[in-house]
Amino acid sequence: MYFERDFLLDLYGKMSSLYSGDNIEAQGGTQFVSELKYFLAADEFKKETSGPCNSRLKEDKDLFIDCVGTVVFLSETVNDEYFYTKNFGASFGESKDYDVGSNFFSVNVVKTSLHSSSPQRFPSRHPQLLEVVNGCIDVADIGYQNIAEDYNYLGGDKEKFALLFLWLNRYTNFMSEQSVYDVCLKNLKRIYSSKLVKAFEWDKDSVRNEIESLLDGANFSEDIYNIQKGDLLENNEDVVHETSGENGADEISEVYALNFYQCIYYGVPGSGKSYIIDEIIKDYPEYQKIRVVFHPEYTNADFIGQVLPKLEEGNVKYEFRPGPFTKILYRAYHNPSEKYFLVIEEINRGNAAAIFGDVFQLLDRIKDGEPPETLEGNVYGTGWSKYFIENDFINNYLRSPIEYNQDEFTEKHEKTNVPFGNSITFTPNTGIRLPPNLSLLATMNTSDQNVFTLDNAFQRRWDMVLVKNECNDTNQMDAGITVNGQALTWKDFQQTINAVIGEKSNESGLSSMEDKRLGCWFVKAGNKTISKEVFANKVLKYLWDDAFKFCHQEIFGDVKNFEDLQKSFLENGFDIFSDECNLRDKIQTVKNTDSEASSE
């Protein structure tokens, strides 16, 4: 899902407010935007290469230009003509180098630095942002403070920080309205340095509130919108862009639905990871999604498929039985205009590397803007796997004409070369790739990350989104737990115990203990209450066996085993917890009622 076109146009209209002067189209505005884009580009370049840009090297210059494009690029049309904004106003240029070559590399301080023995500062008229030495462009140490705090730039204005946050994410793909901020922040942390993120306070609540305010009422689209030049001209009318065939006639071809996503949602137990995925896929029919749970006994054969015997008319035959991966792959290939989802719960509770096997290679996708791959006359563009694997069993299955409806598959035995969506012809020699209409979504409990470790090579092929341990559901968080005349809300207990887990983590030097925190949904409330039996059997067991297993006496006093702890809780309530847990002030005294007595 992407920002909708009208929201982008409205956002573009607000960008001129980044400039503190009256007219961003005037000379001062021109200078401001140049300084802003070159500073951001220098930071992005340094983040990617771990060094300054050497303007004497063509590869460095080309990459720097691409980094400038991150800030000002607007759209790319079929004739490869680029549009970009000079000043976030009405002025346009149509040069692929975004004016960098003519205005910065060749004329400005970069050229001067080639003939000077001393470092050159950029800009010369405003507080310094960059330092240029012998043609090498680097961010000045003071640059981060100046760009964020100085009035000539953003002046510490949180609304400007928020506008820039959204503008730099104008082409970011996210899966739900709830994930916009987290996905966009992760994207910016990937592009820019931690110094820049910190300077613009993008990860602070105050700026997040400004961002969410700007998002209030925003609409979202399933398709990415590139802002067109005509869209931004004053008083322009909406333009419908159509693609024409070679003969000039309108050509409507079936294309694969883009917006694929590969994401692992991770967080503490009960933080709502599966709920987020359910919200993403809830509006799609069952045949467009398959859910699987990894576990220690789950194998590659279970996931991909295997050859099994089948008794038919007294004879034993062997046939390929597809696993969930191959089934959802078939549906995605044969229905290119629809989106499909493979959901993997508890991805690290099985040996993911062994389960995926050579399918691991397919997780590298062709990104937007990368050149397409051409093979066997097929053109694989954005969203397709960059590399392919060969698997005769999957290939044969994908080429099986299967009469499909929402309730069942009816197999026919004839194998043919099946054209998929008028774009991919699948033959016996065609390699297996993930199509762009197939998304992979997974969950992972951080407290279980040592069950089967996901190596870095595997993780980097996924987007990773932390599901924060936050909940706005008052029925859940205000649910009461009452025992032995004592009552606590789930919110008070959960937040207090999580603070203790954090303290123990700091004391022990084991940061992983933070992963033992209780999620907001670790136990679910029923009718605004949580049963004391459920609490004893689920929450106390987790705290005893997992979160506090190395410090029982500090938390629970002189209790010998869990059985005694549970019995003591049902008799004495929250008094079982030590003073260190700071629960005393939060406990409310209640009068035992007949209903409570009967429930006991």
C-alpha cells in the first residue's frame, strides 16, 4: 500500500513551508533547496559507502546524483524523461543529473577545492553543512546540528521534520495504515545515518505526533503513484495516463499486482504480531492466503512438497504432493491480477534455512528502478525474484492446468506451456521465481530467538518490523485481576513487571532479558476481567519458568517450586511478589463478594 495521489499532491504543496522566507521560488529559496538536497545526499552517500564522495570518480558522482534524486525525484515516464522539483514550487528541470553536474560538481566549492590546499565549506553564505577537500564531499561535524536547528534551514521546527519525513517516504510501500510510521522510520534509518535521524528527531514521540497529524485523513492506494509534471502545475486538470501499443492503439494487458511485501513482524510474546497480519489480509478471500506454522519437526518437504505413493486401481503410483509454498505459488502465477499471501507463524521455531532450502535464493526481489531480467523471452520486472531456481516437481505442478474455484482444485493430467497473465510463458525449462503478487509475512517472538537463530543473510532479505508493546484497547488494559480481596488492573501489573524485567536486564548485563517482557495481549480479558486461575497458570508460570528463572528469591521470596508459588498466590494474592516489584501502591482492596467466593 502506498500514499494516495491526492495526498502526495497535498504534501508537495506543503513542502515550500520548509523554507523560512516568503518565496521559495526566489533566489534564497533556490539556495535553500540546493543546500538541503546536497546535505541529505552526502549523508546518504556516506551511509551507503562509509566514506565521502570523490567527485573525480564517475561511479561516485553517479551515486551522489542518485542520492540527490532521493530528495527531488518526482516521476519517470515511458520515454525515460525525468521530472524533479528544484524548489518544491512551480519550477521544473528535465535533466537526469538533477542539476548536480552543472551547479555543484562543476561550478561551486567542489571545483574550487581541487585547486586549494585548505578545506572548503559549503555553503559559504549560511551555516556550514558540508566540507569539501580536494573534490571529496563530506558532511561537516557541525552540519547535523545546523541543518536541524538553524533558522536558515529547519530551525528545530517539528512540523518541518514531519513534512520531510513523509516526503522522503513518498514512494515507500507499507502493508497497513497502522504500520506507516514504523515502516517509514525503518526506511529512513536504512537510507540515512543515525546522526541525521537523531538530528531531525524522527524517532521522538513529539515528531511522531506531528507526522500522525499530517497523516490524519490521508487516503491510501494499492498502487504506487509517481507524481507527474502536469499534476503539479497550477490549475492543472487530472490527466489519465494510458499506455499505447506499437500500433498506437490503447493496449490493456493483464499485469501482475505489485505491492509485494516480505516482512517479519517481531516482538515480545503477546504484543499483537499475528493480529497485525490478520488486519493486513482480512479482506482477502481464503484461497488467496495460506498460513503455516514452523516447528522443530517441519521440513523442506513439508513446505515445498514431496513425492508420495498413491494407490490407484490396485496399483501403487507416485505423485508430487505440493506443500503450502508450491500451492500459493501456483495460485499467484495463475491469477496475476490478485494478491496472495503466505503467512509463516513462528518462523524461528523451525530451522528456516533448512525449510526454505534453495527457495532462500528467491527472496531477493527486483526493486523498483532496477533493470528487468530477460530470459526465454520473458521479462521479469519489479517484484519478481532477481534469481531463479530449477525444480522439476514445482515446474510440472505450475504447468498443470487445474480447474480452480474457491472450494476445490480439480486436477487434469495434461501438461502444457501455460501463459501467465499474458506476460510470462512457463515452459519445462523456465526457472522458478516469486511473482510480484505474492507476499510473504512472518511472525517471530523475540524471546524465542535462540530456538533456531535466523542468520543475517536470511534476515536481510526481509523487512523487519518491531511490533511495539503498546495497546490502546481499554477493555484489555483496564481488565481486573481479583484474588483474596486484592485487585489489580492488567495494565498496572504488566507495566510494573515489565519495568522490573528491564531493571534485571540492566543489572545482569543481559539485554536479551528485555525480550522476556509481557505483551499487552499475553492473556486476553473476558468481560473486562482476567480469571485468577488463568493468571496463575499462564502468567505466573511464564514469570517463574522464563522471565525470572534466574532470580526466583529476589522476586518471589523463599518459595521452593512453582506449585507452592501458585498455591500461595491463590491464598495470599499479590503479596507473593517482593517489595522490589513495587506492586503495593497499585493494589486495590476489595470486599469479597458471594460471586467471588463461589468462583474460588
